[in-house]
Amino acid sequence: RMNPLVAATIEGWHRPHERFMAFAALKHLTLDMAARIFVGVELGPGADRMNEAFEHLVSASMSRVRLPIPGLEFDRGLRARRFMVDYFGGLLPARRAEAGEDIFSRLARAEDDDGSRLSDQQVVDHMIFLMMAAHDTTTSTLTSMMFELARHPAWQERVREESRALPGDALAYDDLDRLEALGLVFRETLRRYPPLPVIPRVATEAFEFGGYLIPKNAMVVVSPIVTHHMAEWWDDPFRFDPDRFGGARAEHERHTHSWIPFGGGPHMCLGLRFAEAQVKTILHHVVRRYRWSVPEGYVMPVQQAPISKPRDGLPLDLEPLAH
């Protein structure tokens, strides 16, 4: 399901004499993929409305004034949530009745050992979060990867040669592990630009850490972007160097929690493998279809919260390759 959607979508990316705005294009693609794979629908013209709703939801999570005051971001987030609840709630009765294989349908029909099902609200809440997590963080990662591959043409060519060495245009599931160079770039980009630069948690009990007493219910913030640039664990940490993840060096194995773009321990993100499959599939098609670069002297302005992304949409010079 991923391969034909990616191939068809990226064909329309090149427009002569126009810069390619990578972030917006990738966001539309990843949302379409999430809708087809997780919900079993094609958004079509509704994609813009859905994307806007997710943007308002994510922005509202950072609101300081958490009141439904018209015109403020928290109110926009509440209205966006109502839109999402209505959207998924409207689809739910049919999903409970039908034998669909998408995750939405499976959640709607899932039963525990006692035969109990999730409530309508629980299913809807799961789907809102799943759809957000399945495309926003992946968009952030893909955008940063395209930026770094534009800045490092030797790595872009290395990734391209690896993809061209595979048989056929479509990427098979068994081919994922063969894209070793792309896997190194994926991990190094997540180190340099974790989509979630901070991970907030709440202490369920009082505890002591590093000589400090943390009271119950206090917010505790883990910062992957800080951990990922600590000289104690990484050689020359501010340099883009994917080979640091290779078997000969394996810098990420120096500490169990020095590389944490997906969190760590028993609560590591369940979407890790899906994200890697999605990223590799998209970039496999892109490197075989295009070569790209950034304008001379360009520095990507990064907005770190609530999810890392380029403030200018990442303009790229995209050049089609001969088939």
C-alpha cells in the first residue's frame, strides 16, 4: 500500500523554476499514508482540513492559557479535537460491523479475554493520537533527512546507489534491512534532530535523583536533543556523521539511553519499526527519482517545539533523474 502511493505522489513534486517546499509535501504524503494504512480511507480534498486540525491540536498542547477563549490557540485546539471526534465517531459504527483489516477496524472489534470491547470514546482517542503520531513525527524526520542529504551529496549518492542496486522500483518488506546506508542516515538524523526534543512526564511518586528531591506530581522533562549532543557519549557530537552508528564504531551502544528519539526502556515508542519502514520506503523512491540540494549558504531555521520542523518549510532545488 505504501509503494504505489509514494510513487504516484512524488511524480508531481517537480515544478520547473520553482523551489520544492519539502515539509508541506512530506506532511501531505505521510498523512495520506497514515489514513490509508490505519483508517482505510483516502482523504482526497479533505487532507488539508485534517492537516490543519492536527496542527491546531499539537499547538494547543503547548498553550499557557488553557481556556476556551475564541481566537487563542487552545480554543482552536478544542475545536480541532471536536472535528476529529466527529470524523472518527462517524466512521465507527461501520467499522464495528465490517471485517476491515485496517487498525481502526481492528480496534473497533477488539475484545479482551472477557469479551469486553473498547468504548467508542477509547477507540476515537486512540485513533486521534495514532494518526498524529504516525505522520507528524515522521514528517519531521523525513524533512531533516532531506536537509542533511542535500548538505551532504556524497551521502545522498551513497543512499541512491544502494536503492538502485535493489531489483524493481517498489521496495519489498525484506529489502528494508538491505538499505544499510539509509538506516545510518535515519539514525544520525534522529540524533541531530529528534522530532520530540523534550519528553515531558509527571512523577507518580516522590523520588530522589542526582541529589534532588522530586515531589509527587512534579513535571519531569527528559531532553533527547541534549542527551544526543553530550560529548561524554558521542564523538564530535555536532557533526553529521552517520557512520558513527556502524558496526565498527557503534557509538549508540556506549550507553543504553544515549540515543532516545523513540524514548527508552519498556515505554519505547511502539511506532519505531513502522516509522523506519515508512521513512525508508519514501526516501527509496525519492532518491531513485530525484537529486536535490539546498540554496548556497542556506541554514535551516528549526522550530523545536512542540515538534521539530523548519520554520521556512525547507526550500529545495529538486532535479529529476533520468529513469
